[in-house]
Amino acid sequence: MIFTVAIDGPAAAGKGTIARAVSERFGFACLDTGLLYRAVGAKVAAGMEPVAAAKSLSAEDLGRGDLRSAAAGEAASRVAAMPEVRAALVEFQRGFALRSGGAVLDGRDIGTVICPDAEVKLFVTASDEVRAHRRWLELRAAGEEVSEARVLEELRARDARDTARADAPLRAAPDAVLLDTTELSIDAAVEKAVAAIEERIGQGRE
């Protein structure tokens, strides 16, 4: 069975957590496409040319322990604005989406560019302040010393880059289900996502 779930949204909205929970619930393979760009950004920071870095990605690159850092996120946002880098990663993502057994991908252009024909599209969002607080807690837990105000400033700057870039900007697909997690618990957000997927699976069986 080929069944694709596309989950998009800005940083720290909860899309990654929802994607992992959905993949476990339905037995789908899961790809955090943001890690692809974080890994490319890390290789560029180490001196590699962006397109070459994208074309040479390996499983080992995606397993690096520093890809969740604030610096990696900034690097990811910058290389993601390069059309040549995005083009180099498109086929990898599309191939993953069409694997047998179902797949869930989360990122910023999955429902609009990578998988416009996905069976289910979700756009996960939350207020700037709530997202910044979540990210600040994550960074603090990882041992990074940064103020919450700085995190909010960087998050807004990244949002501006992601939504304003000419190639594959961050936006909800017209047929995406909007999921605002500002006042939702993780469990409640996951259940809403699961309900949308179960409804679509049910329609396919009719």
C-alpha cells in the first residue's frame, strides 16, 4: 500500500512529534526532511559546497548528534533557500514518500512541492511565543545557554526567510488540514492528526 502523509509547518509547532506518533500508530515509515537540510548545513559549515553537500548525503550524516542545535537550524534555513540544494534533495524525498507500506514526511514544502498528491496533508502551527518557549526548553535541556527572547527573535527571522524565499516557500497547501497546537497537549494534537488520517483511509475503503 502506498499512502503518504505530508506534514508541514514552522519550527517548534509540533510537526515532528506528530509525525513520529502517526508513523508509530499506523506503521508508516517516517522522514524528518528538516534533518536533510540540517545535515547539508552542517557540511557547508565545515567547508563543503552546498550542492555537493546535498548530493553526497548519507545515513551517517543524518545520524549526527549536533543536528538539533540552534546553529544547525540556522544553517538549514539558509541552505534551504538555495533552489539548487532543494532540487538535489527532491527525488530522495519523493522516493521515500512512495515506498510500500505508507510514509509520513514532515517539513516545510511537503504538501505543496514534494508530495502535492499526498493522501493526507496537515499544516501544524502555533503562536510565535509558544513555539519560542518550546524551542527554548529544548535548547536548555540540551545544555545550550540562550535567552528565550533571543530564541523568539531567531525563530521569527527564520520564519521570515522560510515564507519569503522564492523557491518552495513555507505555506499551507490549499487542501491541508490546519492544526493549531498553541493550546493543545501533545496527545490532543496527535489524536486530531490520527482522526484526519483515519477518515481518509476510511474513504479509500468505500
